[in-house]
Amino acid sequence: MTSNLAVFCCFLLAGIVTVNSLHIPGFVNGKPLRVYLDNLLVPNSQVDIAGCPVKELWFTQKVDQFNASDTRTYQQRYQLNDQFFDNATVNPVIFLMFGGEGTINPKWVCWTNYTYMQMATQYKARLIQLEHRFFGQSYPIKAANGWGDMSTPNLSLLTSQQALEDLANFIKTYNAQQNWTNPRWDDAINNFFHFLEYAEVMETAIIDYSKQNNIDCSDRIKENFLELKAMIYTDGGRGVLNKYFNITPPLNPGSSTNPSTTFDWEVTNFQATVFGALQGIVQYTFDAANNFTNNGYGIDGLCKIMDKPYPGAPVGQLANAFFWAMNEGSPSPPITILNNDYNASIAPFVRTSYNLSDPYDRDEYSAMRGWMWLSCGMALGWLQTTENSRSIFNRMIPLQYYLQQCGDMFGTDVITTDYITKKVAESTLYFGYSWNYNATNVVVPNGLYDPWSALGCKTERSAQHQYAPTTPGAAHCSDMYPQRAGEPKDLNVTRAVIRREVDYYLKSGLVAASTVSPPTGSTMTGPTVITGSTGPTVPPTTSSSSKLSIISSLLIFVVALFFAFIEVTNAECPQSGLEYNSNCYTFISSQTAFFVAEMACRNMNGNLASINDPFTNALIAQKAALESVTTVVWIGATNLYNSTHWKWTDEKSVIFNQWENNTVNNKENLCGALQTANGKWMATDCYNKLSYICKVAASTVTSVTDEN
């Protein structure tokens, strides 16, 4: 009997929550606290899954997947539901859910209203949900008393690389245990998320909604935040803010309740808390993880509040929106204060060990420490600053706020600017670039209003069934949840794309497998592993050319802020630029790593310069020298993808070249630089900080502010 193993993998982010605790923030760094999710899911789901025959099982994994001499193992939890499984078929199907940054919930392998669960019942699939390392009960390192050990040294084992290798090992071992041999991998699902600032997507969503509904919601929000910021620095203004927001402890520059914090720090923490409430509202617009959407939670509800006249100071509208968001879900008792005690708020996440028998420790506090480590210690860069001074949020939350928060949680001697810079470079070298994401049989959906869509891969290659539909009017993971009245009409279009592609994956596997007819009593052969996902899943296990592309390029944003802040505006070719052959070449004197330079050029709608003829090469070198740019500048050539094959960052191969002495060093992970004195190229370490040249089509050129 042949077998067709379909693995449908999803990387989950939790649903929106509110809290009823004085000292626990409801929304930390763009992520809600998962412990509340069980009570907030659509109520019928709890009834519908009663009696679900889900089994809780354990799988032995290596503690360190990349250290052959480390023989330690740990038990990784997974849940299995065979309720719909047809094992007698020639081609059995398995849907695998890969858990995200929290405890796995049996609803995800039981409740049949979820989009992928509907497909699971249709295809009679076995359902498996695998828990992510360092979350729930799946701890690689435990203390002597059985508690989960999340000390900073141990968290070096909490990385995307380790988690993906866990997943790959699980699938390979599971195949062997089931006597499915010679699995065929159609492709690895790997996402390198496209760069864009989180706050900018929030702003775009609010402005888009305002335009569609002919209201001035975005202007009202901008005015409120400007007023809030101005009021902070006057006695009368602080009095109004303390009253409207019931700030606890109140803002008072003369009597800080935290000796370890300054007044400016408390101000930033207050602003971050207000901003966090709006994060949740925008992120979960038409998210059906719970009934909030039915109750009006989303941009529509926010704008109705902001449009309602307020008898006192206009900032009262923002205060109303804040408490409306915090009390969605009817917490008991209702939330009536804005907790601004920073030290108390982060205290549960500073701890290093957690009681896995205590639901709060297991599902909330430890999960948030793990999430923050991924953001800080792994340097994914998911730090939602509002650095753009012209945005509706103004420059309320600087990058330094998050760097300090990271240091407070994991050690200021560990999380430094230099540490994050190096981690960014290492991860980029390991995973590659989002714009080179090249997969087969994958759907990567995004909601247009979802701030996290900034991280989503947008590349489509229909010939190989790589699709990235974006749903207007929807936000976070909306396509995963049941259809509901009043939802954006395009949501069903996106769901249809997902269903169509999964059907294609399975039928393709069936056709391939049906050509094999082993004798009775033989083991199953030739399973086809087909992956479809909203996030990272199965890594390839062979050549280095198959390296994953899952790392968020928001991590590059973190480093970019350290070196050069890019302002994007409509403009002609900058005066200091060179227009030639329908392209604009812009020379940036700021010195930064190759990866950051490329992202800066992409913010100008271009790439690091590609050079295809000797005249252009000489022209650029001469112009760079005249502009007093340093003697060596980045161009877009690199062998990051293949040590023996140089490509430009616009994905074209390097044909013309000017390598010094007509040779090039073919060591791995090098990047190309132009010597302005002689026009020759050199291959150098991509970590080096050099000035750079951007190339943009003249019709799409935008301007750049070089702040050095």
C-alpha cells in the first residue's frame, strides 16, 4: 500500500486578551497573554469539542539539535486526534499543526469550525499538534524540582533553528515509526518575512479605513496622541491625564515610585501602554478567535469612539478607546486603571524558573518570557517602535525603550546593541533574504490590516504554486477562523485559495503515489510530504542550498535604526544622485552592514547597485569618489546563496565583473564592494560597515535622508 502524507502546518499567534490584574500587561510587544485564550474563544467551541478523542503523547528530542556531542534529550509534547482518520485508504493523510509561542490547546485538533479542520474532516486526516520547545510542557531543560528552567544561558536553545529541526526530526521519526519509507518532500515551508515597520501598518490600516468610510478617524488619533504628548510636560496636563486614564502610580516628576526608573521612562511606559491597546484593536480586526469581533472590537469600533465628541479635553476620546479595549471580554472586576508600574509589570517575566503545574506560570508568565527572548535574545527584532515622527503615533516609543526592557529581562550585559547587530547578521546569513523566498506548494496569507503582515512574504510564483494572498479589511489570522456575518467579502476568497491549493497538494501526491503498487503485507512506501502554512514549518535536511528563510527582516529594522534612519518620500532623483540609463544611483555615506544597506535601498524601491557593463562601473566609481564617499562602498553582489555563484540582490546573476586581479575569493558568505579609486571589486565580510550605493528605477525613485 502506498501512502500520501500531507502535513498542513501553521505557526500560531494567540488571540486577543484583556486582563484583570494590576501588574500584568495585557499586550506585550505585540503579543497577547495566551492564558486567557481558552475563555475567550467562541463559546460554542468548548461544547463542540466535548468528548473529542484527543490523545496526549510525548516524543524524544535532542536538547541541542546542532551539537553532536550533546547527548541530552527532552520530552516534547504532541496531541493526536484520529477521529476522522481513514487509515485503510491507500493514501492516508496527516495534518500537522506546529504550535507557536504558548501552550498547545486541544481545540486546534478538535474544533471542526476552523478552516483547516474543515479540510481535515473532508480529507479524513489524522490531526497532530506539536508543541514548540520552551512552551507549555515541552522544556528542554528542567530544574531539579521539575520546574521549567528559562535562565538566560539555557534560552540560547530557544531559537527558530532549533524549533524547526525539532519539527523535521519529528516528521522523519514519525514516518519511520509508521513504516512509511522514502518520504518525498515537495518543499520546505520557510518564510523570510518582508521588512516594514509594525506601527506603519497600523497607521495604514486606520488611514485606509478612514478614507473608505469618509471619516477623519486617523486625524483624530493623531491629534489625540499629539495632545497626550504635550500634556505630559505640564502640571495641568498631567493632572488631566492622571484623571482620564487613572494612571497608577500617577505621573509625577517629583515623586517617582520606582527608584530604578526616571520620569521620562515612566512617561514612555505610559505611552507604550496606550499604544499597546491600539495594537490589539487593529491587529484583531475581524479576527474570529473569539466573539470580540461580533461585539464591535476592531478599527470600526475604535473609529466610532474617536468620532464621538468628548465634553472635556479631546484626549478623553483616547482614554475612552483605551478602557473600551481593555474591558473587551468583560473581565471581572472591570479594568478602571492604567497600570504604569513598569517594574511590577515585568517582574513575572524576569524570573528564570516556572512551575509547569501552575496554569499562570506555565501558560502566561513563562510564555511571555519565551516570547520576549525570541524578540530580544534571538534578535528577531519584533520591537514595535514609533520612530517615524510624521506618523499618527509620533515618536512616542523609541527603540531604546525595548532595548532597556530586553536588558532588564535577560541582563544588560547580554542584550546590547552589539549583541543584536551580530545576531541579526548571523541569522540573515543562515536563512537568506525574503525576496529570494522560492518554494513549492505553499500559501502564505496575510490580512491587510494586520500589523504583522509587515513580516509576511509577499512573493508569488504561480507556476510552482507559491501564493501569498492579502485580504483587504481583515487582520490577524482571520482566514483561519469560521466564516461570520459582516466579515470582509475577500476573506472567503482567501479561504478558497487555501482550500484549492491543499486539494491540489493532495491530488498531486495521490497521482504520484498511485503509480506504485507494493505486494500485500509490505510496508507503506513513498509518502508525499506537502506543507502549507501561515508561518514557519518543515526545514529541508539536505544541502546547504536549501537553508530556511523564516527569519523576520524586522530584525534588520532594529539594526537599521542604529546606523541610518531612512525617510521615504516622493521625489525626483536626489541632487546628490546620478541618473543614468533610466536608473538613479544614490550614494549613502552612512556606514553599515551589507544586509542593512540592502534594506535601506529597498525602502527607496531599489536595491544595492547592480553593475552590468564597464562604462557604468567607471561612471559610478568616479561619481562616488567625487561625492567624497569612502574609498570602498557596498554594491549588490553576494555569494550568500551559493559560494560558487555570485548574484545581485535583485536576484540576477553576476555576468559582468571587475574583480581585482580578475579573481574572486569563493569562500562562503561574502559580499561585493566597489573600490572607488580604481573601479575594481573586492569580496569582503558582509558584517563590515561600509558606505553604499543604491540603484532605483528613475520612475520609482524615492528620496533618502542620510543622517550621518
